[in-house]
Amino acid sequence: MNSPRELRFQLHIASEEFTRYYRGEAKEVIVRTEIGLTLSLPASAFQPFVLHSGISGRFIVQFDENNKLIRLQRAD
């Protein structure tokens, strides 16, 4: 079995904008990785990271060999 692939990206979404995801108006978050790839990630994956001010920070996403999301975590 191959090890998971990791990509890193920065994300800044204001709380007002993220309410669109809660209302179901948007289901995916589009990000550009540090190496320039564009990813479409489910908005639900970001719910643990939502603060009163929104979402802000650097993240690491891991995928399996079939490009299925394994894990999303905040980078330190």
C-alpha cells in the first residue's frame, strides 16, 4: 500500500462567507496548493476549523492513491 499524498495550502474565509456553506449554497471549497495545484474539497471537512472570525491558516490535506480525502489538519 502506498503512503498518503500530502499537499499544503493557505486558506482565509471570513465567517460571513462561510455561512454560505452552512446554508448549503456552496458545498465545496476551492484552494490552490503551495505547488500550484487547484483542489476542490468538501466544505464539511473544514467545520472543525471554523472560528467566530471564520477560517484562517495553513492546512495539510492527505489523499489516498485514489485521490480520496483521508485527512485535513491545520499545519503548525
